[in-house]
Amino acid sequence: MDKKIFIANWKSHKTKDEAIAFFEYLKDNISKLDPSSKEIVIAPPFTLLSKSRHLIDKYKLPIKLCAQNVSSFPEGAYTGEINAKQVKEFAEYVIVGHSERRKYLHEKDYDIENKVREADEVGLQVIQCVQDENSPVFKGAKIVAFEPPSAIGSGNPDDPQHIAEVFEKIKKDYPQVNLLYGGSVAPENINQFLEIDNLSGFLIGGASLEPDSFISLLNG
Ligand code: PGA
């Protein structure tokens, strides 16, 4: 990956008006985005994918879209599910296997493997989250985000040395994947991670919700 990738994971945050305000702020500060050196990706909730697509296109923002989840099933009689083909209409990327989905929605490796396959089959770029260096990476996942659960939303990011060790092990087992780090990344601490070997970017939760904070992250 030539550019570092920065993914704003909004989780279950933002209404339509809040998303509009976010994208308008980016439009007004577009000169600070510098897309030549980074891949900027926003992962809104499903309800905002369509509106976000519209605003990105309207303001010609150098931003890609990502879904936070996808159905493990294809199109069909699966009430409440949003399948990969439907996601692909709006987004280039999808996050699969986030530890919050394991914890609160009881997702298992089996579900995650099916989601990765469904998403890969329609040409979505899959970002598979893993919690440690021993988690399986499923066929079709080209980007892996290492997110230790204790670092998520805690204000205590993992130690760069430990992240480097985990990356080394994952790379040994899955040489083809690009590696991201996620867990309490913030404007005040991002610089310490930038030099980690094999780091291709970040998955950012809390610090991506305010556009000025997200821009500070992008600019290291
Ligand atoms: P955080 O979340 O940056 O708020 O720790 C990261 C994530 O869960 O993707």
C-alpha cells in the first residue's frame, strides 16, 4: 500500500444533520486533507451511507466510504440484514469482525469468515479486525486491523513495540495483508505509531467523530 490509510469508524454515532455538518466542515477545509499522501476513509452507520456518498460526490471530497458491517448471507430472505451487494452500491470498504460485534452481538469466527467471503466476492475491500496475533485471518481479507480490546475507547493505546511484535507475527502467517492499528489513537499520540514497521494505517473511533480532530490525525 503506497499511502497510509486512515479509517474513521463512527460506530453508532451521528444523525443525518450531524453527518452533513461533518462533511461540510471537510469541504471548507479541503486544503488540509492532502489526498496524495493518504487514503481517507469514513465508516458511517448504514443509515448514513447513502447521504455520505451523495455529499462526497457533490463536494468532490477525496474520501472513500466504508460500511461497519455486512451480512454473512447473500441476497435473500434475511430480515434486517444488509448484504454485500447492497453495501457495494455506496462503499469501497467494509469492516468485518470488530470486537464490539463479537462482544455485544456474539459474532463468531464462523460468521466473520462468511462475511469476509461475501464482501470479497462483490469486490469490497475487507478490513478484518483481529484482537491478537493468533486470530485467524480469513481468505479475502487484504487489510487486517489489530485492535486489542483493552485499548479500544479506553484512552490507553497499546505500546508501539508490542504492536510491532504482533504485526511481525501476523505478517509471518499472512504475508499478503496490510496492517492497521486501532485503539485510542488520538492527535496527541499518533506520532509514536507512525514509524512502526509494516504499519499501513489506522482504524480510529472516538477521535474521528469531530472533523477538526480527524483532520489533526490525518496531519500527524
Ligand atoms: P477508539 O476505537 O479509537 O475509540 O479506541 C477504535 C475502534 O474500535 O475501531
